[in-house]
Amino acid sequence: MGAPMVIHIYNGEGEVEKTITQTFVPWKMLKAAVKIAATLNKDQPTEEDIDGITNLVVSTFQGKVSKDELDAGADLTEMMAVMRQIVATSKAINLNPTPPPEK
């Protein structure tokens, strides 16, 4: 397991109001992470891309943070770092694992 993912929610003065951590990527997020990685327009993200990233983060953090909280107070750099961690974790999964040896 890698480093925990961290999102801070900031107030209007740039002070941290809330810190949210997640130590793993839930299995159910694999499909969403792979889809976002394949369709994301990295040079010119669309509103749909941004909504997809937001929904991915909300789901990955399992209700610890809402879309509205992220929209109002999340840092762009932290959001992208978390998205990269989620996508990197999903890409590292071996979907064709070696079965255990027969006895």
C-alpha cells in the first residue's frame, strides 16, 4: 500500500478547514478510474472531465467529502494528485494474476 491520499478543504482565506485521507482505492473504483484515464482530455479538460474527476474522488473517499465541499474548497493541485494516485493504482492491478500452485 502506498502513501495515503489527502485532500484539504480550504476556507476563503486559504486556511485548512478539513483534512480528508483515504488509505486505499476501493475495488469498485477500477472501472471509473480506467474510463477517466482513457477519455480525459489532458490538454483541455471539459466540464464533463472535471465532473468525472470530482465524482471519482467523492466515491473513492467513500462519503468523507461531498462534491459541493470539493467545488467550494479543494485545491486544484491536490485534486489532480489524488486522481493520478487513483489512476496509477488502477493501472498497476494485474487483472490476470498467476493462480496458486496446485498441490
